[in-house]
Amino acid sequence: MSLSLRLEKLSTPMLLLGEVFVAYQLALLTWFLLSSVPPSAVWDAPVATQQTNQQIKTQKLQSAFLFGQQEILPVKVISKARTTHAPKTTLKLTLVGVVAASDPEYSSAIISYQGRQDSFFIDSKIANNQASLIEIYSDRVILNVQGSRQTLMLDGADEEFDNRPLAKNTPSARLNTLNIDKKRLLSNPRAIFDYINISPLKKSGRLQGYRLSPGRNPTLFNSVGLQAGDIAVQLNGVDLTDRQQALTLMKRFSQMTEINLSVMRQGQLYEIDFAIP
């Protein structure tokens, strides 16, 4: 019997236990952030673009300079001809968030269709080829649906179009300046919860990710660029909302040399990178 079939036969209590275990494993990875390597600066992405392959291109996103120096950038629109008005799409799609790169080719939009979230670049086909992505803004995207331009608003966004520029955040502080008891963490990994709290986030019974908040000592949490309420959705290319995928992380922690954590914050996707010496 295959592993996937055995997992499907697990009872609900066992799945819940697995979910809690994944959350705990996610907490353990934070221990790696105690190295002397400074984290990449986190910034508010301008508007984004994305690809076709029903799979997030993490290498492309990582190679894009998502964490630049402090400055204000205008919202990037990929299309030369700006769409000011387009009717709301009737397709059953949800725009979960956008992530922008300094190179528009690597920008993307995160769209949910039939209960599955995927990343899409400009000209990507969506909804079983019913539509293609042609423009990306901070609060919406424009779709080409059989020759008709239609708007898909960011989930929860005001339908009055928001074209304000997105500001970048300042670089994070170096981790080696933190006063953290490493020996205690080595002997008792659960002590990581002194620095970070993690809880599964569900919507309509579906796992959306893991909500992060600072622990009793918020220094580490704040220094790496995290914010209270961030939703961890992906770790090193593994979808944390998929229990079966997430459970594979426990086999990979010891071999990890880099960590790429994707978090949703106010409808936008942020990439936070760390090196493990």
C-alpha cells in the first residue's frame, strides 16, 4: 500500500495530531535563525505577476530581488495599456495575494481555484484555460476571459481601485546581537515557544496556513522581519497547507542549508530567506 493511500486512511484525530506536529516542526526551524548570518530584508512588494505551471517557481522568486534597499517604488503594471475599468469576473476564483519582484517577469499572483492555491505569472492560463492573467495591481488583477477583460479583486479588498505605491521595509537586525540561550534550546527545543507562537489557521474547515505571533521574548521574532499575524504558507517550496507535503519536512530539516519562508501579510506574499551555516 502506498504512503498516500495509508495517509488517506488516517482517522481525523491522527490528522489533527499530524497538523500539530507540523506546527511544532515549523517552530523548531526557527532555532536555525540563531546563526550569525543576517536575514534578507523584508519589504512590501509592489504589484506582481506570475506563471502557468500550477506550481510556485521558488527559484525564480528567490533570485528576484524581493528585499531591496529602503525606498518607495511605484506600483508596477506589466501591461503597457492600463485597464481602468473592467467588469468583475464571474469565474469562481479568489485572488489570495500578490508578490512582486524588481524584474516584472518574476512577479506573480496567488489565485485559488476549486480549493487549490497556485501562483501565476503574466500570460499564465487559469481555471482550466478559461482565462489568462494579463495585468497585476496592488489590489486586483485583470484577466482575459475569451477576449473579454475582467477584474478579479483581492479577497477582502475595497472595490475602489487602490493605486497607491507600496513601501519597502527597512533591513532586519543581525541575529548574532540577540541575547538567546542556545544551550537551553538545544536541550529543550520546546523552549522555542518562548520566542514564537504558532497556531493552525482554518477557513471553512480548510487549513490556510500557520498564524505566527511573538512569544514571551519577542526580540527574535521582530528581528527576522516577522510581524504578528503573519500566516506561514510555504517553507522551502513545500506547501504548508497540504498536510501530506508538510509532513515531509521532518525528513529534510537536518539537510537544510537555506530556509525560504513564505508568509501572507495583509493579502500579499512575503519571502524571508535565511542561511544555515
